[in-house]
Amino acid sequence: MPIITKIGRQKNNNERYNLYLDEKYAFSVDEAVLIKYQLTKGKVLEDFTIDEMVFDDEVRKAYNKAINFLSYRMRSEHEVKQKLLQSEFGEAVILEAIRKLYEHSFLNDESFTKALVATQKKNSKKGPAAIRQELKKKGIEKDLQEEVLSAYSEEEQLAIARTLTEKIINQNSSKTPRQIKQKVQDALQRKGYNFTIISQAIDSFELEKNDEEWVEIIESQGDKIWRKYASKYSSYDLRRRVKQALYQKGFPAEQIDQYLEKKELELQDE
């Protein structure tokens, strides 16, 4: 059986030691492994002991790798496993390292899930569907996803959705109610809110325009459309295409007719 003939601390890592068996370098171990197995010069090592030491040392390496990974932010168990697999640790080593991380409270998928949901709500203003996708990517089990998301009340969702809706309305004051509504629907759907919440959020605001606002909006959008088609069409075809485009954007027929009459008068005066 091999005998430890020398133990030397590594120059670049004071917590690791090189072991020499029968005057030849054998392997290195973490200080915790050195202490656990009471390794000293002259100690005789059995083969199964060496195997246990090597395994424990690999676990320690994986554990330290995970701790460093977790030092930047909270991670899910799935993320830590993937990181250790990328570092080419074996499955048994990873499982033992994960067990120790849970034991020392460095890993907790429930706490991670709650923190992620809170962050997504506060910073990204996301709804349940979008957050659920984030949790799925992090490898969170479905039951835990639903348990944590169940605390995301409809009242809270609606409050956040209203805030987003108001911002979109203010940013699109030169759009028609139909255009604004579509922008809100698209944005809130991407954020992960359902149809009921979106509808309630939109209904919380008055989107209709007065006559002066309609005139200002239709002149802004109508002139762009007119220039677009004027290079290709004229007379009846030009009027028809502009009218159709404005109608699709949500302008009332009365406002469209008034705008077109004004444009025709402008052309006559040129």
C-alpha cells in the first residue's frame, strides 16, 4: 500500500496541497480533505481511501466552483447544475455538491423563485405568463412555479398593467384610439398579461379624441400617406387608397372625408 512521503502547499493556492506517494507526485487535495482524512507524512493509504479522497476533493472543487458562480447573484439549482456540467464534473460529484449547497443554505429554489418573481414584477413589469417562461428557463419545477405565481394577484397585475398602459398612451398621443389600443394590447401581451387584464387596463383610460385633436392627428398621418401614394396614383385612385389607409388606422369616416376635401382644395389652389 502506498505511503505519503511528502505533503506540500501549492504556491498559487494556499488551500490546496500536493501529495506525494512513495516519493512520486500523486494528486492534490483541498485543505478540508487533508484535515478530514488526517493526512500526514508517513501515513499508509489504502486504495479505497484514495478513491474516497479523490471523490471528496472533486466534490469540494465543484462546491467551490458553485459558490463562486452564486456570488454574483442568486441562481436556481438547474443553473448551478448546468454550470458544473460545463466544467466537466461527474454526475455523482455534482449531486453531492448540490446537496451540500442546500445544506449550507446557498441554494434554495423556493427563495430563488420568489426573488425572481418579485424582480420581474418590480423592474420589468412582467405579467404571469412571461414570468412563467423565465422560471421554466431556469429549470424551476412546474408546481413551484404555480405556487409562487399564485400570490401574484389580479389586483397587482392590473395596477402594473395600468401603469404600462398610461405610459404607452402618453408616448402615442399623435395616434388614433385604435392605434393606441393595438399598441397597448401588443405590449401587454409581450409582457405576459392575459386578455382580461389587458382589457381592464385599457378601459381605465379615455382614448377618444375631440374634433381639434382629430384634425391634428389626421393631418400628421394623412400627409405621410398622401405623399406615399401621390407618386404612384392620382385622382380617384389616390383618394381611394388614402381613404382606405386612414380608415384602417381608425380614423372616423367624417374626419377622413373632411381631410380629403381639404387636400383637394389645396391641390386646386396650387
